[in-house]
Amino acid sequence: MKLLIVDDSLIMRRAIERSLGRTHFTEVRTATTGLQAVDMFEHYKPDVVTMDITMPDMDGLTAVDQILKRNPRATILVVSALADKATAVEAIKRGASGFLLKPITAESVHNALEDILAD
Amino acid sequence: MEEVILKIFAQSITRYFATVADGAAVLGTPYLSDENESVAFDFSAVIGITGSHRGNIYYTAPREKLHALLPLIGETTPDDRLCAELVGEITNTISGNAREQLGGGFMISTPFIIEGSPLNIHTSKDSTCYILPVTWNNHRSRVLVSLQQNPASP
């Protein structure tokens, strides 16, 4: 399976990638802005996307909209520090498959990815 | 207002270290920044706040602390680039987590990284800057909170 990790933080991209140890993902690519994520989604065609929200150029929620316009069945896990309930609800309303709050651990990422794949 | 805000950021930074680091962070008593005081360590990040509040949130830490923290998140060969990235991510996380209490109107920017120790951290002239000392495994760092409520915000 293919995963696209979208986050403007190098630390976060690497942390998410390291947490994949026992998951089904065999190929991983990364993007640093929402704009880049939308472009990469079209060409790379990942099975799952992890999406930060606060990013330069295009925020993650707009990128979720753009990706779902291109493929309404896309599986997207939003991974964000924005802890207000309204943001998580908004992400799910827009079509994200799940919401994971930062700070993350390898276990929390692993479990969240397993959960959305099980759905 | 200041007491409530400081409590929120104290909870955010405590949550960060409890989740990510091997050992709890100990918070010192917050104090007012002195304009002539050098408050920055080797690496700092600042996030601009708009919406319901206006101002800045800083997190600043010395290289040694960041080198001790990086292996705990899986980075076994710490360097300056990762130190800069880490202060940015910590600032982003504690600011974003503050929305749990401050709500979605508390808008945060992406972090801006400052390397080296400038003489002063610039804060808004209209608001007071509070320094929240954070100690973890005998390593010191600081959260700087310079915020005021936005009168134009509903």
C-alpha cells in the first residue's frame, strides 16, 4: 500500500514514517504544503494520506477538499495540533476518515492508521 | 485574563512532555519579561496569533536540551537542522493545543525559526510578555506568551 505524508515539519514527517513499522505500507512519499499534496495525490495515487492543517501555500482542510474532489473515496487521516472540537468535526464533515491530535507517538499513529484502514 | 492564558499554556507544554518525553516537565513560576533581559536560548520559534487574540507565542531552548529530547522521538543523530525543526514543532503543538480551551477563533500561523541567541525577543508593545520557565531532565527552556484579546473579535 502507498502512503502520502503531508506536513510542513520535517520532524513530523519523519516521526510518522518511523511509526509505520508494523503497518501495511510499503511505499511512502511526503509533501510539505497542501498545494504539493494535491499535485502529488494526482500522480502518486496513494491509498492513504496523512494531512496536517496549518501549512503554507494551502492549508490541510482545503487540501482535503481538493483531494476529495479528485477522488471522493480517498482515505485521509488529519494529523493536527489544533485541539478545538470544531476543527476535528470540520475535518470529518469535509470527508476526512479520521483525526489524530498532536503530540503524536508511534503507537497513536499506528493505531489511527489501523483504525481507518479497518473502516 | 493573563492567569487563564498562562494556565492554558502550562497545560499544553506539560501535555507535550508527558506524551513525547521520558519524564515530566517541571514548570516554574511565570514572570514578566524585562525588556533588557536576554531570554532566548540557542533555538527559538515564534508563532503569530490572530483572530480572538493578537500577539505571539515563543518556545526557546538550548541545544543540549534539544539534543537530549530528539532521540526520544526517534532522531538518533541530532543536528542543528533538527533542533530548529523541533522548536518549531513544539511551538506549533502547544499553540494549537491551546485551542482546546481558547476555541477555533484562536488562529495560529506557521512557526518562524530563530537560531542563535538574540539579545531580545520582540513582543507586541500593546501586550505584556510573560515567561514560563520549563525544566525537563535538568534542562531549562522557556515559553513566552505575549497576547492580548482582540477587541474587534466577537
